[in-house]
Amino acid sequence: MSETHKSRVHVICGRPGPARAQALDALLRILPETSRVVAVLEGMPADGVAETALIHAQTEPIATHVLAAGCPCCSGALALRVTLARILQREQPDEIVIGLIDAAHVGDLKRLLTGPSWQGHLEWTGEPALTEPVSGLK
């Protein structure tokens, strides 16, 4: 991974489907047109295929990766780490959008992605976009 290139991390929370695809579309509309964007979506493979189709129907095609190994900050942390390392090495995106199902895990995800392993590679951009009301963010 290159020390000179930092990818900005954006988080969208909500169940896979039209609302999360629309939130991604809204984010893409405010990013610079020249940005290289990659989406990493939590969900089951069937959800990811359907959601990817929705995303590509609404926006310019972007690289989309689906994580089905569990919560990206908990049981699926290894899958997220491996996926992000590959993305950073191969695609060197300007923006990485992570689609979480449960917004209660945003704090844990932030701690993971702002920790020492990712310093110099990732930049946390702020509060997540929520596609549905959620109580008790960590």
C-alpha cells in the first residue's frame, strides 16, 4: 500500500436495498466527478447482487465489493481488512464507501479504521449517512 495516497472513508448505514443505494447515489453526486470510488457493502451475497444492480442503475458504475462474513467491525473484521488492503493496493480509490447494516457498530468501525494499521492509508470523513432511524450509536 502506498504511504502517499489516502482514501477517504464514508459510511452509509441501513439494510441493503433501494434506500442504501439512493444514499450512495446522493453521496456520489456531491463528490468530485473525477473521484475514483469503491463501495464495500455489508450484506449477504444475494443482497449485494441486487443492491449492486440498483447502484449501477442509478449511478455511473463503480467497483463494488460485498462482505458476507458478518459485521465488518466484529466477526467480519478480517474480511474487511483483507478487502480494504486489496482495494488500496489494486484500485487506489480516492473515496471508499462502506455500507453497514447496523449503525450501532459505527464507533467500532471508526476505531478499527483510524487505528495504527490504517494510518497513512485511510481518512475518516465524519458521521455516517443513515437510511433509517437508529437509536444508540456506539
